[in-house]
Amino acid sequence: MAVAEQTDTEAVATPAARRKRSFRPRYPAWLTAPSLLYYAVFFLGPMALLVAFSLATQRGFGSLSYGFDISQYRLIGNSLYTTIFARTLVMASIGSLLTIAVGYPLAYWMARYLTTYKMLALLLVVVPFWTSFLIRTYALKIILDPNGYLAKYAGINILYTKYAVAVGLVYNYLPLFILPTFASLERMDWTLIEAATDLGARPLTAFRQITLRLTLPGVITGALLVFIPMTGEYIIPGILSGGKYEFVGNVIGDQFNEAQNPPFGSALSIALMGALSVFVIIYIFFATREEQFGA
Amino acid sequence: MPKRLSAKQGFTAWALVVFAFLYLPILVMAIFAFNKPSATSVAAFHGANICDIPPTQVGNITVWNGFTSCWFSAGLHDPTYIPAIVTSLQIAAVAAIIATVLGLGAALALARMKPRFRAPFDAVVYLTLVVPEIVIAVASLIFFVQARNYFHAFPALGKSTILLAQVVFNASVAMLIIRARFVGMGDTLEEAAYDLGSGPLATFRQVTLPRLMPAIVAAALLSFTFSFDDYVIPAFVNGTTNTWPIVLYSAVRFGLTPAVNALATIMLTITVLAVIVTAIVLRRSRVQVTPGQEKAPGLDAAIGLR
């Protein structure tokens, strides 16, 4: 749109327009104090306590003694739990790949072919993301219900299976993937494609060698952006698998709701974050590359 | 006569399929808000109002049984749902205000701080965004229970603990949105104000704050939506308090009537309007960028991507 183009040219003009100045108004550092204090008490505090709990020993019902007891972590090695960890990571990977397969062509279409309706399409992508996650999962459950039309007339009876969970993951996280992918496609210089085809490249070759290469960092960023929360997913398996195909998040929740085993739940939480940290590091790597590369 | 589709037509067709996938379930849910209970359950029911039929006897409501609009009034008078919605609204309003104030202060100071000092703060902010919500929820539960054990002045599990736990994530998102806008604005106008003899406080009030307003409003609206829709944190730190997502989740798992569809439809409508307002506000903030400065935050900033 006109607006987007205008800001693009402004961004190009930035270095030239900026001159050296001694003036740098700064706001006092104490303005960070309230939020710093807040994070320290209500985020870092609970996190530290979580670590302490994971190393504590459960003594009967509801009482525990702090220490350095790694038996809870050993318990995770049990095949019952390694299965759930593996399932969570596999499902999140499948969900992310499906999201790419569904979302990339849409983002491509928006960036390449839309002009007047680009903002409208963008809004259509954003609206589902901001409407309640829970309501959307419920809406999906209605459609997939074994007594509903899809099951009766199309033979698609997948509610309470892993397929429903996969559909739910794609359905809920699609907008989150499309937005950054669209942003990186939007920065693409389409004249490069024109030049390549003028020089005799077939459209598919031009796409593979130019578009895909230039937008890959954006795609990876977007994929990890959905993969990371998918691994911590709680609502989708809870509703769409009816408790039959649980993720690590559900098992963590059970330790606090039903099993009353907070130390084990804490150890599972730490293990989940450990598994995730690898992907977070990859995400940060690509996100910073994307930033240097783009704009 | 079959003709080969051009690439553009192919992509357009795919886009229509994807938008149908995104919107069809929501649309069906909204349509089923007007659905009658199944014929057999209506026949077996002796009351005057068929929307008084309880969830256990409503029959199959995932197929169309006929039109009624009585679920809307049934939903709006429901003794469980309505108080829960009011609770959620209260928590979300306070959470939005606290998160925006915290985020604003941090954004102002951090934006022009040396990277060396800023980095640790940023690390914590990103950590609050990537730690799975379920982990934050159970960690907060442990923390609040312990805090209550040791300090009796600390609030028991309930509205205030939901609020305290939710503000962590919301403050981070608010800070990122406001900071993106603040960095994007540049400091030329502030410099001009200083040159013309305006003091720091007057400059902030008359120059910086009005230009930050779109981002502040957007941050508050988004924080509100987040908090209102959040299920996972309240599910663990609620004590005996019911929020709307909590009653919705248990209804979805253990049985409901189309009254839930009716309430969800009302709320969807409100959310959609809020999103459109936010988009318009953000777009306005985009247009107002001073020439020669960095890009203003777009919709990507709106969802906390930057």
C-alpha cells in the first residue's frame, strides 16, 4: 500500500538524514525500577522457586523439604514420560511444518499479488489471532464433532485423535506464522525475479534461487515462533484430544491439579524449558540475522 | 474448456481455501448460537422456554435443529457465566493499566540506554515471552502459596493473584510495542522543544506523550485482550475464583448448551471491533512518522513480534 511504500523510502533515507548531534535526551534509568522490581518478584522469584521445588523431596502429602534431590529428574527418564516428551516435540514439529505448508503460499500471495486489498488481507489474518484462543478451539471442536456434518457426510471423524490436535495446532498458530513471513516477503525486491526470468530462468528456478533464499530467515523465524509455544501447548491437546493425547504441558498441569506432586511437576517444567532453550537460541540467531538482513 | 491456471489464480484459490479454514469454524459456531435443542429433547422437555434445557439434556447440537434466538437471553442471564465474565473484565482492565504503566516507564528509559546496560533487562523481557505459559502458571502457583505461608498480608489465591501473574507477560508486550514506537519517532522534535526552552517534564507532556499515545492505547488494548482471553494462568492461580475462560473451558470439556455459542459470538464481535480499532490506531501511528526516522511499528509490533 501507499503507506508501506512511503515508510520504506523513509527507512532508506535514514542514514543520510541523520547528522551527528551532541543532543541525546535520556530518560532517567530509575524509570525501569518498577518493572525491574516486578519481574524480580513475580517472574524471577517464581522461577527460582520452581528450580528449588524440582530439587526438593516430597515428604508425604503436601509437605516437602528443600535439598538437592535429583530423583525427580531421574523419573523423567521413565519411558512413560520420554514418550510424552517425544510426542510433544514431534507434534510441534509436524504442526510447524504444516503451518509453513499452509501459510507460506498465503503470505507469498499477499506480498506478490495484492495491492489494494493487502491491508484487508492482513487484517483478516490478524483478527483470528486476537479472537479468543479458547473460543476458536471450541469452534473447531464443533466442526469436528463425531455427531456433526463433517463426520456424517465427509467421513472425517478425527476428534479426540492426534489428527485433531494437529489440525488445532495449525488452525490456532497460522496467523502467528503468516505475519513475520509476510513481513520478510514484503521486503523482497521483486525486480530481481523479473531480471532472473528475463535472463532465461524458469519461474520455479527463480523462486528457488532468489525468493526462497531471501525469505528463508523469515520463514525459520516464523516457524520457531509457532514451534516454541506449540511445545508448551496445554489447551489444544486438552480439548481436541479429550485428554487422550497429552502434551508435556498437560502432564505438568496434572502434577499440580490431580497428582499433587509439585516437585515432579517442577522438574518436568525445567526439563521442558531445557528442551526449548535449544530452539530459542536458534530463534534468536535467525531473528537477529533477519534484522540485519532486512530493513 | 479446461484452461491451465496461471500461478496467480492458483495462489488466489489457495488463499481462499486458507481463509475458509480460518473463518468457517468461527462462522459455524456463531450460526449454531441460533440452534434449537434436538427434536427429541424438546419433545421431552416440559418447561415453557426451550433454552432452559440443561447441557446434559440438550441432545445433539452440532447439527442444525431449527432457529431460535433464546440462547442469547439465556446466556446473558446465566448465573455462572455472567459473574465470571464480570470478573474477567475487572482483572483485564486493571492488568492493562498496570502493564501499560510499567511498560511505558521501562520503554522510555531503555530505548536510549547504552546496550551494555539494556541487555540484561532485555534478556529478562524475552525470557518472559518464551517461557511456556504453563510453566509460568505453575511457578506462580508455587510462589503465591509460599508467599501466603510466610507473609499473611500476601493475598490468597484469587483475583489479585491472577492479576499479579498475568501482568508479567503483558508488561513485556506493552514495553516492546511502546519502545518500537518511541525508537521509531526519533528525537528531533524533542530536541526542538529543548532548543525552544521547554523543560524535560513539559517536553514529555507536550511532545513525547501525545506522539506515543497510539502505541500506549494499542498496548493497553492488547494487554486487556490477552488478560481477558487467558486460560492457563488463571486455571492454576485462581483459588475459587471463576473467570470466563475457566468456565468456558470446563463447559467445552464437560457439556454445554448453545448459550455458550451466544456469549462467545457476542464476545467475538466485540474483539473483532477492538482489533479493527487497534489496527486503525496503529496505522495512524504509522503515517505520523517523522520523515527521515526509522520505521514505525506495524501490525507485527502489535502482536509483540518486535
